[in-house]
Amino acid sequence: MFEVNSIFQVAMELSCAVACFIAAVLTLLGRKTLTKSGTAIARMFCTHCLLLLCDAAAHGFRGKLTPLAFAAVAVSNYLVFVLQYLLLFFSTLYIYALLDELHVQVSRVFLILQGVFCSAGILLVSLSQFTGFVYIIDEQNLYHRAAGLTCTLTLAGMGLLTCAAFVLVYWKSFSTNQLTVLLIFCLAPVISVILEYLIYGISFINISTTLVMLSMFVIHEGNRIQRLEQQALLLAQQQELLTEQRIQLITSQIHPHFLYNALATIGSLCQIDPATAELAVNRFADYLRMNLDALKDVNLIPFSKELEHTQTYLWLEQLRFGDILQVKYDITYQDFQIPPLVLQPIVENAVKHGLFPREEGGTVTISTRKTESGVEIVVADDGVGFDHIHPNLDPKRSHIGVTNVRSRLDALCGGTMTIESVLNEGTTITIFIPDGGTSHEHPAG
């Protein structure tokens, strides 16, 4: 019966060790999406896998009288106890990681208590190697329980109660499946210890712990897959929103009255200045092409390309309005990238709503500068200004384009936009592109 039990125990524990190893590898394979709880559960599986291998060695070598067998039984039995306490401590870290991912503020009392119980248990087992307080290995290389085993089991039980209390205190934060498997994880060893006292020779605790941990793995992977699906859905929705915003912005940039006015200006030039009219046709075609290209530009584009688009728009407006529209450039840095249709709509907004309401027109200034953490783009005009704190009180201004630009800046490069305006003095809009949204950064020549 003794040999049958040993063979059964070793076979079961080796099978469980393989299952734990596979679970740990599968968890760590998703390194890009590995969370704190994923790291914690992989640590638990690695610890339990080593524990199972040690326990299998303890059963496989016991009763054999070679020096190697004596050493294997002594070391493996010691490691089984130590690894059981480490597994208990790591399980507490796993619960902490789960709650942290759920943004739950938790007390560190449970972790401190668990650390005390596990440290005390490891200390007792370590001292037992010299005193035989917890267990002894006899001259026949057989393991025997000693009086101090009750103390180590009590410490382990206190650790399990700490885990159970931890889970119950924050039970509302867990899903039903998580709560169930965590409580079973705390309860299963207690039942297993009772069975081990009744049926000596078979380590039910290791087998039952493996089954519970595999259930934890299934739930963890299910939650991870669900989280990835939600992220993919959110990303798709965000991409769809950005596409709609680009189309909306492009549509807003090509108003029928703008097309009519541009073509009318070109038509009037055909008779008096054919060369300028031809240049205007080419510039107008460039303007339309750049607007349509923005539909294809789902990523960031060079600032120089957006600046060229803006300059084309301003050239067409100056062709129509003459000296009442003045433009100044102070471009000290331009080797970075921005989302398409960011600068041009802001400049157009400044021209239409800032300068043109004034009979004498005004000046729009476009400048850039490199900062320690990114790039600033400033569009300033000396126009009529507006109440930027309560913009909706001004029915003549359209703020759809500005809102659109702000949301795309945030979504595509983490950029921000601030507005400062004073009535009858002008408006200054500052766009900030963080270093993460730029590339190949060096000062422009």
C-alpha cells in the first residue's frame, strides 16, 4: 500500500506541476498585456510548480538509503514547507493586485499580517532542521511528523484566515467567480489537512490547491480576454469618431461660399492678370488636394506639410482681401509632427472671426518654439476677440472646428490647446505637442 500511495502521489504531483508550468508560461506569453495580477498569478504558478516537484522528490526518494536519496529527502521536505508559506504570501499579493487594478484603496494590514505568519512559519521550519521540532527524517530516510508540526499548521491556518478575511472585507469589489474561487482557495487547504491526518501518505493539499489555482487561471484569462475585447472595441469606436471628425472638419473647411469667392476672385484675375490667375488656380487646387489628403492621413504628418497648407489658405485669402489681411511668421522650430488639419482651421478661425469683422482687418501671427517637454505652436491675432470663458454667448462664432481640433490633438498625440482672448484686443491660441508626439527632433535650420 505504501508503494502504491507513493507512485500515485508522485504521478499526480508531476502532472499538476506540468499543468502549473503551462499555466505560468501561457500567462507570461501575453507580456504586452500582462497586468499586475497576471504577474502575481504567474509567480504563484511558478512557486507551486516548484513545490510540487519538491514534494514529488520527497515521496520518490523516501525509504532509499543512498547519500543522494538522503540529501534529496532532506532538501525537498524543507523546501515544501518554505514554498507553501511563500505561496500563501504570494496569494495575498495577488489579491492586492486584483484590487489595485479595480482602483480600490486597500489597507496594508493584511499583507503585514501575512508576512508575519509566513516568516514565523519559515523560521520554525528552518530551526527544525537542527532541532527536529516540526518533523524528523529517521535513519531509514523516512519522514515523521513531530510535535511542532501543529505550530506550523496553526501559522498556515492563520495565514489562510488572513486571506479569507481580506477577500471578505472587499467582497463587493470582486466578480462572483473571483469571489468564489478565492474563498475556495482559502478553504480547500483546511479540508485537505483534515484528510491528510485521516489518510497518511497522500498530499491532498497540493492537488486541491492546483485545481483551485487552475480555476483562478481560467477566470483570470477570461477577464483578460474580455478586457482586450473591450479595449479593441473602444479603439475601434475612437477610430470611427476620429474619422467622422476628419470628414466633418474637411466639410467645414470647404464651404460653398468659400469656393464661390475663390473662383470669383480667380475669374476676375483672368482678364487683368492671367499669370496670377494661373498661379491662383494651382494654389486653389493644392488647397483642395490637401483637404482631401487629410481623409487618408490617419496618423501624424510633418508640421511643414500642415504649415504649407495654412500658407496656401492665407495666400488665397490675401489675394481676395489684399492688405487688410497681414500675416507674420516666427517659425523657430518645425521638425516635428502633428495631426492633419490642426493649424489651418485655427488660423482660418482667427481670420474669419477675429480679423474680418474689423473694417481695417488686422494681423495674424504664427509662431513655434521648442520647449523642454515638447513644442508650442501659437496663433495670435489682433482682432475683435471674444469671451472665451462663455463662448456660447457669442452666436456669431462657430466653435465646432476648435472643439474638433482639441479632441483630435488629445486622441492622436496627447496634445493640448489653450485659448486666451480679450474683447476688442485679440485672441491667442496655444497648441502644445508633447515630445511623445514628435519625431526626429532637432532645431530647425
